[in-house]
Amino acid sequence: MKKSLLTFLVVFLGYTVMAQNITVTGKVTGADDGKPIPGASILVKGTTTGTITDFDGNYSLSVPSDGTLVFSFLGMKNVVRPVNGQKKINVTLTTSTTDLSEVRVVGYGVQRKQDITGSIAGVQGADLVKQPALTATQAIQGKVAGVQIVNSGAPGADPQVRIRGTGTILGGANPLYVVDGVITDDIRNINNSDIVSVDVLKDASAAAIYGVRGANGVIIITTRAGERGKMKISYDGYVSANVAAHKVKMADSKLYAAYTNEALGYDGKAPAFDLNNLPPYNTDWFDAITRTGISQNHNLSVSGGTDKATYYFSMGYKSDQGILDGNNYDRLTLRSNNTYKVTDFLEIGNNIGLSRYNSDNKPYSAFTAAYRQAPTVPVKDADGNYGYTDINNVGNPRATLDYTNNQSWGTRIQGSVYAKVDFTKHLQFKSNMGVDFSEGHGRIYNPVYTVSATQKNEISKLTLNQSTNEHWVWDNYFTYNNRWGNHRLKLMGGTTAEKYRTRFMNASRQNVPAQKNYWYLDLGDAASATNGSNGTKNTRNSYLGRVNYSFANKYLFTGTIRYDGSSMFPSNNRWATFPSVGLGWVLTQENFLKDNAWLSNLKLRASWGKIGNDNIPADAFTYLINSDLAYVLGPDQAYINGGTITDIKDPNLKWEVTTETDLGLEYGLFDNRLSGEIDYYNKLTSDALIYAPIAGTFGDKDGQFLTNKADIRNTGFEFSANWRDKINSDFSYNIGFNLTTNKNRIEKVGGGLPITSGSLNNGQVTTRTKEGEPIGAFWVYQTDGIFHNQSQLDAYVNSNGDPLMPNAQPGDLKLVDRNHDGVIDDNDRYYAGSYNPKLMVGLNLGLNYKSWDLSIDAYGNFGGKIYNGKKAQRWGGENIEASLANRWTPDNHNTNIPRASNAVPVASDYYLESGDFFRVNNITLGYTLPKALTEKLSISRCRFYVAAQNAITLTGYSGYNPELPGLISRNSGNSDIGSNTTNSGSLNSGIELSSYPETASYLLGLNITF
């Protein structure tokens, strides 16, 4: 930090002579239709200085008076304009052109796309503003090859993002987010209307500049900036109706009662129902807990500027009602992005965002209870009391929602201030100070209530919690950019320092009054008080550098190195080096291809690099000692106080390291109307964290310790193709397609011991991770239909004539003796696939006809499996799906659906289903008012639109949703099956228990600019 400060002061105090700069403004429009082009890039030739046009095609940029501007946009020809002292330069771009000069944000700078040797993709400009989305990740869903994004549909839920597969078992698997240069772990607080571009760094060559946190990929978000000129006011907003996209058809009262009686009869018990005199109810429990949620989103921005300063202010409000009744999320955002030209050589600025959220939280387990509760039970009886039954132990899900009082709220400040100094037109220094501060509060009140003997709470309880998280980062780096002859050289080097601190406190008391205005701890029973607190503190220091070299625009080299130090690890493993190298060859710049009429661009690239992952528990190497112990020692056998280590730690713990090789080809055909990329990647994560078993004699409380004992490999191909064209001046269109393959494989796991997980909380586990298989592979019994009659059951014996399934009855599942040892046990389980899709595809369509625009986005996953845990998690007396009407009975042998039963189902492939699906996640139709009309109304632009999100899903999966975000964590609960158990979510993916059903939204929106 001291060295960085000294460098900063020397730069500011030692400066003497700078070039004369002026502020140039203007507008970029399309030649065919005259409409503004948002997201077009403007770059000062030979430098890293640049900007992007706003929603109305306007830009503002401080440039040398004798400089040259390069204007570019995807699918259009570059335009080069000398400044010559001009302060206003308007540009018209024509179609059918290369996009090779498009600027990408690459981390600590920008880079021309044609010079990039790594795998970088993203979404910019008009592609962002056309689709209403809550977060930036939703905006790129299905648009970037190699990126899997799963949104739960729950209000305020954090999306799950995977870039090129999962490379960790216990560490964090989501990518690193960087917002205007500030590293963060959560982008839900950012207003999507404030975002101008989203860039994804997918391979090690691109992400190595972020070192120890780049292993899962990097998503860089750039927010909007003001432009010099007249003040502009913009409003974006929509209202939507949210409904459940799919319901599981459940049994009615008649079918449920018949099934329950049959199951009891097979067990020799009396029937529970008189089928001729059923209760007068037929409750649809899903309808009883869901609703049509109404959401609204409003964003207002004001921007403008002068020669000396630009400003962008925005305010956004989001109110989101989920389909689960009472589940609400509200968010208020404020943003201020400003630049100030202090002198011709010094620019300072800020990018600051503030957000405030309030959330009413309801348990997702209500969906599982609604699935399981009997239709013969009323929501409420005639006296207004909640209904219940003694036939099963399922609670009344409506009562669960009504008695749940769980609120959370908080504030977040995320932003940065910077100073940028131009020593010469080639050398620049930037100092950026960033902060990400959040504070959160939670309140849970459990009232006194009684629904039944098993669903009640006899003592009220109030629990309060508070948390704060602070992250400070200071980046200081130089950038040198020059071009001479056929050579282009760009150097970047600097330092970054970070500090993290978290604090958490919670307290509770019982017998707190039921009235909400009395929900204070002081009003509860002091004797029942509990409280606790904890916190963490860690720092990082880094040195980084990058070299970009291009010869004749055809031979490319990129070299990156980062030296990271982290206090998260023991002193002997705190520092590590993360290098990368990338090479590129632009074949279309060679003489033998340069004049090819149909081949516009062909580039080969190859890269290699190392990146890390230090997302581990803060106390991962800190020993815990219990000092409150007494030992009997000495001849008097007296009690003597002492202590012992109760949590063994690995003193050599270190970060996970991913080594990745990427081979890529970029192509452009027919004047780049058709363009795309093909990539092969192979990345190996070594020293991945797992919990390894430890002998009980060491005194560890849970018999396991965290250590680096696993290797994980992800390999695959990525393909993307995009076609953009115009039929005439009124009609243009674009088609985009991408696909990704991924193979996930455990190369090594500590001592070769498999990791068992995937518990259903009924004594059954469903996954086991071992060498040669994917993370969290399903490990279940194989079935071979059912026993249709007693003779089939009698014939199912081993070589000794003993029954293989002695307790089975006709109509039961037939389990296969896979190892042919004459006994069906855990040794007969097999690996039956995993949740990870083998193939992902994305499809994007866009049409523009005069004032109309239409966009359609879709994506799909294929080759993965889902374990339908709702069906398999039974204890007896729960409801069933309507399809069980065709179950086996003594009179119905022509079926493969097992008989009625109250037995706990074994973990078998009968409950495994295909996870294949294809989903149309966005259909947006917009209409922009004619310019002649808007000018009369003193409006710059006005667009109305309607949209449908997640309206169509094609799948064979019978559950609520084939996408399962928020990997379910369950205790393994069965220590006899394998060793090395853990509760990691990555080991339990693809098990549907309490997932949020798919939500479809129908929107009406408005974009208007004054």
C-alpha cells in the first residue's frame, strides 16, 4: 500500500508537460435507417482511450486535438476520422463490415477484439436494452457459449452461473464479478438499465489477470456514463404478471384414498377411508399456496455534460411478487457516474451505486408440503381452523406460510473513485479506489399456534440478526500503448491491494408478544436469551502485468502474470504466481487469403494459463481448542482444567489451481455477415478441497479435516455463429446460435475414497463422487421393471436358490444384482449419469421492420439427469401424482408403475428422469413511435413493448422445473455407505426436493427519452 501511495504522489506532483486535449461529442447513426446505434465503440487511435455510445447513439470523449477517432460496431464498417480540433463529429456507419476493431473490456483496461488471443465474449448496446431483465446475467442467458445460467424464479434469488463446467467441490463455483473495476460477489443490487456492456472472460489467458480468483471465469460489467451536451432524461419501466409455468398433476381425493387404502392393505392394516363416504374436500394444495404475482420495474436517468464534466444519475425501483404467496422482494437503487476534466492531462471521476432491499421470505419447503399433503384435508374447516390429518406427518402448507414471519432488509454501497493521468498520448496512469460495503438485517418471529399434534409451536420466539461486509480495493497501474510501422505494443503493469472484513451478530428470546409492534428482545423472557457473534478479516496484495503485441495485424502475442498474496492461507502458502500466454494468427492478413472475396476474417489462437480459487472458509487453517475440559490426574484423582484441539486443520492448506489450455478459431464470411468462434478447452483443477477422514484418536469433533486432495478436469467444445443482414432499408434481421459440450471428470480424490452425498433425509443417499466419474454422479440401484406376479418373484433367486429380494411383493420394483454375487446390497449400485448437461445450446433471433422490433431468445440443456426426490421421499400417507392411477394392482398387471406402498423407496434409477429441455426465455415485441410524431411531442425517442419470459418449455421431465438452481445441500445421513461424507452443494445437484417452480412472466413496458 505504501509503495502504491508513493507512486501515486510522484505521478501527481512530478508532472510538468501534457498534451492539449479537447472534448469531442457527436452521434453515431446507421446509414440504412438513420437510427441511432447504441453500444458503438469510439477509440482514440493508438491509445486505450475510448467510450461507447449511449441508448440514443450519443457519445462524449476527451481526446488530443490532433488525434484520430476510430468508430466501430458489430456488423458495420469502421470509420476513421481525424479530430483536427473539431468539437463535434457525427458519424454514419454502413452495414456489412468487420467487427474486428470492436473494443472489449479485458480487466484493468480495454483491448481491440482483433488483438485478443483468449476466449472473451459478451453482450453490448442494443442487445442489452431490448430485453427486460432483472440482472446482467439474465441478459446474457443463452447468448454466450460456455456459460450456464440458472435462475430460480424466486424474488431476489441469486442466479447460479457456471463457466466451462464446475471445477471445485467445496470452494465457490460462481464466477468473479467486476463492476466498473470493483470486484464483488453479488450483482443483484445493480440496475440493469444502468449497464452498457457485459464481458465474459472464459479461459485462463483472459482471466489470469485476476489470478487467485479467476478459476471460475470472470464477468466484467460496465455501467453507463454521461455525455457532453444537452441534458437527457430517460425512463424505462414495465409491469408484469408472474404465474407458475407448470403444475404437477396430483391425485384427487378418490384416487388418493384408494391408493392409501391399498398400501395399508398390503401391510395388513385396516383401510383409512370409506371410499363411499369420503371427506367433502378435494383440495388443490398448489393453488392454495400460490398466486399471480405482480411485479413492476421503474428506472429514471438524467445525463449530460460540458467540456469539463459529464454526469449520469439514475434511480430505479423494483417490486417483485413471487408466485409463492407472501414472497416479496423490493429494491431501490441510486447511481451516480461522473467525470471531471481537472486539466488537459488529469481526469477524475466516480462510479457509485447505492441499493436498498426489503424481502418477505417464505419457505420453499411449502411446495414440497403442497405436493405431499392429502387432498382430503381442507385448507380450513367450517370453523376457520386449519385442516390436518393423522394419516401422514405432512403439515398444512397454507398454515406454514401464514405463521411464517421472516423478513430481511439491507443496504449496499458499491463503487469507486479514480484519477487518470495522461503523461503522453502513449503513457497513462490510473489510480482506482473501490469499495463494496453492505449491511443486512434479519428478523424471524415464531408465534404460538397449534394446527395438529405434529404441527404446532407452544412458545413464541423472536430471532434478530445483523451482518456487515466491507471490501476495499486500491488499484494503481500504468498503461503504455504505441504503434510504429507494423508493430503495435501495449504494456500494463501495476499493483492492487484489498481488505475484507465481515461481522455477524444474532440474538433470540422466547415468550415475545405476538403484536408486531412489540417484537423487541427486551420484551421477551430474559432467562431464555441466546446470542452469538463472529467475524472474519483477510487481505490480499497483488502485482500484475500484461503485454500485448501485434505485428502487421496478423501475428499476435499476449502475456499475463499476476503474483498474489492472500491471508486466507498459512504463511508458507500465501503467495503464488499465475501466468498465462496467448498466441494468435490472423490468416486473412496473409497474402494468400487477403483478397479472398468471401472470407472476411480467419484467426487461429491458442492460449495456456494458470488461475486460482481461494474462495474457502475464513478459518480454514485455524485450529479450534476447547479449553473448558476437566481431566482426572494424579494420585488424588483430582479434576484439573485443560484443553484439547477439537477441529484438526491442515497446516499446508493452499488454494485450488486451474491449468487451462484453449484452442480457438474465429471466422467471418461474406463481409462478416456471418461470424463466429470455435473453441476447445481443457482445464484441470488440481489441489481441489475436500474433507478427508481422520482417525478419532486425533480428537477431531467430526472425524474429517479440510485438505487439498482432489483433481477435477473439464473438457469441451464451444461453437457460435451469428448472421446479420439487411433485406432493405426497412427490414434487417439477425440470427445467433451457440452450443457447448462439457465433460466433467474427477481425476483424483483423496486416498481414492468416494464421497457419498445426495441425502433425501429418509435414510437414502443418491450420489457418490469417485475417480473417473463426474462431480455428484448419481449412484443408485438399477431396476428392471416390476414383479408382475408371484411366479416372477419366486423365480428371482440366486445360484443357491435363495430369493434375491425376500421381502418383495408382486408389484414391487425389481432391483438388479449387477455384480452377480447373489446378494442385492450397496455393491450393486451403479453410476447412472449426473445433472451436468453434456450439451447446451442457445438461439437468438432479431427482426427489425420499420418501427417494429422483435427479439426471441431460447436455450436448452441436453444429456443431464434429474433425481425426482419429491416422488422418492415418502414415509407413508402422502399424496401421489395422478399418473399412479395406472399403478400395479392384482387386476392390472399391464403396467410398469409399482404397487401402492408406504415403504421408504430405495434410491434407484426408477426416480431418475431426463433433464433435457428447450426453453424460450424471452419474446419481446416493440414499437417505436415515428420520429415525426416524437419531435412534435418534444420527445427524442419513445418505444412500447410487450414481452413474455419463460413462456414455453419443451421437456419430458415430470417435476416443477428441469433447471435446479441453488444446489440443494443435505446431510448425507448414512455413514455405512462409503466413507468421506460431506454436505457440499456441488455433490447434490440435480435432486429436486424443495425447488421453486418455473415462473413465467408477461410484461408491458415503455422506453422513453426526452
